[in-house]
Amino acid sequence: MYIPALLNLLPFTLGFLHQDDPPSDTLRLGTLTPYKKAPIVEGIRGLPDDCSVDQIHRHGSREPLEYELPLIQGLTYKLGNASEAIANATLPDSLQFLKQGYVTNLQIGRLTAVGRKQLFDHGVDFLFRYPHLHAETFVAGNEARVIESSHWFGQGYLGMKVSDAEFITLPDGGNNWIRPFMECPAWGESWNPTTTPGAIWGKKYIPPITRRLNKLLPGVHLSDDDTHGALFACAYDPPQALLLGSNNGSKR
């Protein structure tokens, strides 16, 4: 048996992701919302006789993608330059943490400590749930966080016997069945953050948020990109940093 680890944009990003029911505020983070068990879909009668399913797993909690991190960093730069204005402003309770500064140590796409724990725990849980299965080969797509995820899963699943397991990384290009989207000619355009439906929608919903924030933060002059960065920061930095109004945004 083998366990392929599939590259996905996983919404496993906050420090409490192992909980079955994340705090309600975090359920409004769009595609970056923490994992929550979905309701059971009724009416499914099983797979057709001519179908089979391999076990496919996502990578664990990661840090921002290459187009997301600059927005967060731009926000921190803007807030840093406006520190005097923020210090003198009368802020609502939800923004008081900004008086103590907000910085970030996030990097691009790394598997987080939470992500490592997620995959290790998942390996343990998988063994308990399917004791009759015997995985010994783990296949991952050619992405660092996915490769690392497969190894942490193997550690949890096999323990000290992981040294006997085989870990395979499929290179990009050719007939890569783990990452077939890499072979799709339309993928590059569909994934372009400036042209996707999400970006088009962003031009509608982000400006009102920017205007509201600028009224609350006189002298800061946030742009729509800064607001977008704040939305990403809420998901990728610890929840207490922005959602709960703490100053621990740089601590992971």
C-alpha cells in the first residue's frame, strides 16, 4: 500500500487547527478557514463497481504563498511608518494591540510547527483507524512542504520503523498524476491572483473595508493591498495577534 501526499492549498493555518470546532471568528477566513469536519452528505451509496480510491492526503499547515507574503509585509511596513499616528489615536478595543506594534516573521510556504504536528498526529490516527492496512511507501509531489508532510505522516504512522519505509518524490513535468494541474495549459492564468474571480471580487469587497479601517486609523492611510494583507495576516499569524487583539503577531 502507498500513501500519496497531494499538493493542495490547505486552509490549515492557525495554531488551534487540531480542534474539531475552531473559534467562530476564524470560520470567516474564506479559503484559509481552519479545518472543520464537514456534515455527512446524505444519499451517497458508495463507489461504482469499476472505481477505486487511493489514500490522498493534503500537506499540513503552511505559511503564506509567494504572492500573499508581500501583502502582509507591506502592511507591517505601513503600520511601522505610522507608529506615531497610531500611538496618538483613540482606537477601538479591537485595534488597541496596534499601539504595541505588529511585525511578522512569516516566510514563504514553509510547513509550520502546527503543520508538522498535524501530519504526525494524522499518521497515528490513521494507524488506529485502519489497523488492517500496511503502508510502507509514501509518495509526494515535488514541493518542500508536501515532502516534509509525508515524512511527518510516516513518523506518526510507523514510529521507529519509519527507517524501513520508502519515500518517493515525483518530479514535475511528464505524466505527474499527483499534480496533474501542472500539465494544464490554463492553470497559469487561472491561478494568477490578479485575474482570478477572487481578485475581481476583491475589487468590490476590499475597498469598503479599507475606508472603514482608515476612519478608525487616522494618519495611517491604508491601501486596498494593505487591507488584503491584513486579511491574510489574520489567517497566517497566530489568532491572538489580530483576531483577539494581542501583540504576539511575531511569535510562532
